[in-house]
Amino acid sequence: MKYLIVLVLLFNLNQCISFYAKEGVEKCFSDEVPSQTIVVIYHELMSEGVAKNEKRDMPKMIKDGITLNVYGPDSNIVKTAKTVEGKNKLSFTAKTMGRYKFCVIKPKQFWSVNEYKYSIKIQQGVDHNLQDAANKTHVESIKDRISALKNRTEDFISLQQLNREQEDKLTTQSIDISRRVTQTTILQIVVLLASGVYQIWSLKKFFKQRFLM
């Protein structure tokens, strides 16, 4: 009968299993896990505790929690966690293929409360889609950042190009203004020289006519 119960529990391992965890008694489940597979374990302390051979709630006295150990095919601990209260989640990636064992144990205490209602649900590969989605989200985020950086770079290049065009325009205008100022200055000098020459010629002519008279 004991082995039949174990087989039924193993058969329903991907479903939620609820049981009473006794203090000092380790309860184990096992399942075959392929290599490089993500395993997610949902474990929950569903009640504060009940007295042995009774079905009534007792005050919570579970400060050290219920320990969940995951053993690999080589019997070494792969992952461990403690359930103190409420719902919890534990995940790991199976590095090697083989039968993994999931064991729950509550250390023995001196008071009368020695059973705790506990639930566990083990699923394989359920986080692949979530991980892919997270990777896609991460990639999309990086793409958005790259796109934003590209847009900023293009805006910066456009601004530089605009500044360069404005500088070229200002330089051309400055050269044109300088050329016009130079031409105007030369013209003024020519006019002044011509005016001076004409005045000298007029004075010579005036004095020459006056002496002849």
C-alpha cells in the first residue's frame, strides 16, 4: 500500500499535492528530469499547524520554517529553500539527466504542534516561454534603445550639418561683405586722388592766368 501511494504521488507530480508535514519526518518525491530543463517548484505552507491526531488550528510556531531540499541524480543537493509562510517559488535548471528527488522536512521541536499542512507542485519546462518572453522583451528593449540612440545620432549629425551650412553661409557673406568694403574703399581712394589732382590742376591754372594778367 505504501508503494502504491508513492506511485500515485509520482503520477500526479505535475499537479498540486497537499499533505501534512510531520516534525522530524522527511517526505520525498522523485521525478525523471531531462538535462538542461527548467524545473519550477511551487511550495506553500497552507496552515499554521495542527496538533498531532487532532484537526484544529494551533498558534503559529514555525519560526525556522519547513525545509525543501532538491537532490540531483548524484544525491547532492542542487537547491534548497525554506517555507515560513504563504506561497513560494523555487526554480533551477537540471544540468544532467536523471531522477531528481524533492524532500520536505520540518525539524523536530518540543511543543505539541507537530504537523503542518503543506502543498507542493513541480513543473518541468514551464518557464521556457517566460524566459523566451523575457529574452524577447530584453532584446526589444535593447532594440528600442539602439533605435533611440540612432535617432539621436542622426539628429546630432543633422544639427552638425545645419551648423556647417550656416557657417559656410556666414563665411560666404563675410567674404562678400569684405570684398564690397574693399571695392568701396578703393573707389573712395580713387575719387579722393582724382579730386586732389583736379584741385591741384585748377590751382595751377588759376595762378598761371593771374600772373599772365
